[in-house]
Amino acid sequence: MASWVWILIVIAAVVVIALIAMAVRQRRATALRERFGPEYDRAVEAREDRRAAEAELRDREKQRARLDIKPLPEGTRARFAQEWQDVQERFVDQPQEAVVTADRLLYSVMDARGYPVGDFDAQADLVSVDHPEVVEDYRFAHGICERAGTQQVSTEDLREALLHYRSLFSELLRADGDQEDVTERRTTDESEVANERP
């Protein structure tokens, strides 16, 4: 066989291997995009490098897999739900304190579920594995909570923070497989909070 035929065979093999590698990489990216939803886009935008962002998201999955995240016992869920109701009622007269209490309450719920609760960014990253649709709400609300200590927020900002906290709170409080729980009361609660502005 002529040497040019061997060269063509090698080139064809390299092209096939490259196409297979691209297909595998694309499949992995698609799986991550489906798993993380908007958090995937946020990670890519923050890293400005798709491969680095995907590696970070896979690392989050590995870290999360090492955690023992457990559902809350019914009594604990009821206690946390009552504490949340108290936070909403406090918002009328003390919006800033209500938001700070909501932030602490979320930490308590996450701790009870088994999430580590030390560093906020690491915590939000781990929560993003299980709750990618609402983790940005959590970041948004926490940012307002931090600014609330310096009096740089309006009552409307605080109301928005409370609504954003509730989205993650509802998901964390939900029993495994439960599609109702606190989330079903969300529409009613949102209108109550909206109407309770001072």
C-alpha cells in the first residue's frame, strides 16, 4: 500500500477520534446545563471559560455527593414553618430585623438538612447542586441582608429579599417527593408580604 494511503488512514482516524471527543464533551456539557440550569450560565459567565466552569460544577457535584443531606423530620419542618411565619409577621414593623432573621433561619434549615454552613459562597455553591433554580435568589437576598446592616437598603429591597429567601426556604423545607408543603402557600404569602409594607 502506498504511503499516501497510510497518511489518509491516519488523518481519518485522528478526525474520527476528535469528533468522538467533541461529542463526549458536548454530551457532558449538555448534562451539566440540564442539571444546573441558570447556575450553569452563571458559572460560565463568572469564569469566562466554559471548560473551567464545567470543571467547577463537576467539583461541586463531587463535594455534594460526600455530604449526608437528609430530609427534615415532620416536627422540625413544622417548627421551621412556624418560625418563617413569625419572620413574615415581624416584617410589618421591623423589616430589617425580619430579613436578618430570615437569613439566620435559612442557615439553621441548611444546617439541619446537613449542608455545611461556614462560608457563604461555598454553601451557595453546594446548595446549587440540589436547588439550581433558586440559589441565585438566595445570593440576591443574602446580598441585601449584608447591606441592611449599613442602612443602604429600602423597605422595598427588604421585601424583595424576603421573597427571594422564601423561594429557597420552601424548597429546603419540602419533604422528599413532596410538591406542596410551604411552596403551595407561596402565592398567598407573597400577596401578604406585598400588602404588609409600612
